[in-house]
Amino acid sequence: SHVTALIRHRGLTMLAAAMVPGNVMPLVGVAAILTEGGDDRTTINSKGVNKYHCRPQPIEGAIFRGSCTCNIPTEGGYRAAEAAYQSIQDGDVSVGDIMEGVRSKIKSMYQVPAGTEVFLCPSGSDAEYIPLQIAKILTKGRKIVNIVTCDSEVGSGTLDAAGGKYFSPVVPLPEDGMMAAAMGDPVKGLAENVETVSIAARDMGDSSVVCAKAGVQEAVDNCASEGSVPIVHCVLGSKTGIVEPFPATNFGQMVSARDAFIVVDACQGRFRSDQLTEYLNNGAFVLITGSKFYRGPPFSGAVLVPSQVMERLLMTDTTLAPGLSYFLSSNEVPEALSSWRSALKDTSNTGLALRWVAALDEMEPTLAIADDDKDLMTAAWLESVLSELEKYPDQLEAFEPRSCSTIVSLRLKAPGGAYYNNAECKNVFQWMTLDMSQKTGTQEGAPRCYIGQPVNVAKGGGCVLRIALGSDSLRQLAGDAGAARAEDAAIVAKLALLTKNYAELSAK
């Protein structure tokens, strides 16, 4: 059969993706390939969805405000991926051609500074391996200290990946006969002589945002005294919208002296183009994705490498970590880095190529809108959603209501003044994706709504769900604001309904 042929051709990852047990329709063609070349987060379960309750196909009639977590493909993005796959099948283009086109498009859409180069990665988590590998090449033999800020509100695999370790038991480019890796195991050649320093996003006692400045300074000072090389992260939008600013310490002198590196985690995609330009001009690596704000299917990452680093890299002998080949092929590497490309296999990560094609279908029209106009629209959207939440004071409560203009975090109120915890919020998160009209006895429970998964913000179960604007809903605001706001109202009403009836629904 077609599915069996795909499995033989694509390897073990496709087996997990395409062979869905039970009475769920198996994934074939582009839908199956979109789950390929990633990690366990895109594996399809017995219900025909991934761990975020998403299926790699458009869902007619669904309301989507979950771009901070995981996306269902848009109709346009899915069609673009289908067209690209057909072109590959017809021999008109190769996966390598598509990857080169994606790199070129990212540069032109963001108008990046001259000399910037782009690596493509299966996700924002794998993207962490690129700055680490480059730092190891440029500072041969020296200890690397990777300082991760906003920990617990960046990608779940960030800390492991920043340490050169496996963050998933599934790798994007497995080899025949390879043993499954355990999370936290070292990636061969990457983890040696690497230490990570974790600085939390929040004080889990009172939920307040942690200022990372003192912790970063202490870690950098320790590096200076022991002669190790720091990589300092700042974050341009966490899971709840926290911004951890560019390091405001004497660290800049170490960067100028080529003794340190900066990584900007902009994976949520919630930033202005001028911010990206500023970071690249300051010599920072910038990690982006097409699979958060820009609504591309899960997942697709990229690392923008500044010209200052590229100039050094092009003049330095390269030895790549052997384990990098499980995550990266020559097709994902800039053409200028011929030594990297010759050291890596010419494997076709078709799934990643198609995920980026789908993402670009959203990125192009959205990035064509002036940033100032987008800012006005998102500010109005934020106030509109907050006003909807205020209609249900007994069930819903905004959390840090104006900390991010495209993500509204909210708590679910339990009887007696408490809040529902992470496990309970996970139930509501799943129920939102189902038609709950029969169980609730009202049509308000019917819409299938996709929102952001729960995020812990305090000890003792303190947790938020999120309503997140995506690129398609932003453009909908520009074209039909009334329809977009009606969708927001339906999401909030269903959240309030499920919260009010939580005890009864969980008993069922």
C-alpha cells in the first residue's frame, strides 16, 4: 500500500507517524510527512493527534488561538506544502533546493544585515546545538558555560540541548540500528566540557518574574576567573510573554574580545523586525521558528548567525560533533560553510522542508504588514480579550494581563477561592479541542478550540492557560475584526463553561 511504501522509504519515524491504531484514519501523504524528521512531540498517538491534541492537517470549523504551543496547519500553508511535495515527487526540485529557498526567503523577509547566514533546524530546541557547536569550534579546547535564562518558560528541551544533550528519545535523522537515546544523555562530541547554568523565569513562591541580571553577572564573572567561555541567553518572549533583555553587564567587553557569545531566543516569533536587526548587529545568534506565532506545523527552527561570527567561522578549521548528524544534514547548512556540508550526510529531511514551506506561506503576508500597524492591532486585540474575560469573574482571571500584547494568560477559578492546578488545566485544555455540547447541555460547549497548554507559574499547582494570537488571526483582525472577536468570545465562553462545570465533567 501507499502507507507501507512510505514507511519503507522514510524509515522508523514514519512508522510511528503513519500507523495510527484503532479506528482513527491513518495519516498518508503530506500529513504523514509533516510529522517526519522531528522528535517525540510530533508523534501521533492512538487518537490520531500529538501530545498537544493537534493533527497535522487543517480542521474545518476549529477556532485556533494556540500558536504559543503547537499549531494545526492553516489551509494555505497545507496547500503550499502539498504543492512543494508534488514538485519533489515530479523531480522539479530537491529538498536541498527547498531548504536553500527557505534560507534565502528568511533573509529577504527580515532584511537581515549583510553577512548574516541561516541554519535550518527541526525545532527551536535543536537550534540550541548550533551556537554551542560554533562556540566549540571557535574556542577549541576551552570549557563552555551555557547560561539559560527564563528557564521553565522557554522550550522544554532548551536546557538539555544547551548542554549538548538529547532532549527527546526520538531524533530527527535516525540511522539504522542506532540505540534510542535517553533524555539527558550526551550527544557525542557536543556535551564534553560543557556546563549549563539555569536561571528561572519566575519565583515560584509568588509567581513574580525573576530579573536575571545578577545571576548572569555572577556566572559570567565565574567564567572570567576560570577562563571558560560563556554563552548568555536572553529571551524575546517566553511562554507567557516574558522578555529577558539583552545582557546589560560588562559582558559586552568579553563578546568584543571574542571570549563570549550571546544567544537571543526569539522562538515565539513575537518581535519587531528592527529588534532582530539590532541583535544581529550586536553580534548575537538569534533563534527563530516558523511554528509558533507564524502558525507553521510543528516544528521548524532556524538560527541566524551574525556576520561577525560567520567571518571567524569561515576562517577556522572545522571539526563537527559526530552526534550532530542525527539532527542536521548538509541541506540545512548555509552553502558558504562547505566544510560543514561535506562533513554531514546529504540526508533529505523532507518533513522539515515542508513544515518551513507551510510556515513561509503565513510569514510572507504577515511580515508585509508594517510593525507599527501590527502593534496597534495587537494592542486592541488584547483589550478586547481582557474585556471578554471580565464577563466571567467567578470562573476566569487574567494573569499579568498586559505583559504581552499577543498572549493572554489566565487562571481557572476553583470553588472556595483556589485555582485549578496543572493536571486539571490539562483536562480543560483537552476538552477545549472536543465538541462538549452533549456533556455540557449547551451549544457553547460545541466549538473545537485550540489554545495554549498549561504553564506552571507558582508552587502548589499555580498554573495558567493561554489564549494566543497567531499570524492568521492577526490578519483576520485587519480584514474582519468582528469575526475574529466573535471567535475570541466563543473561546472565553467555552473556557468559563468548562471551568464552571469542572467537577461534573471530570466525574464523567
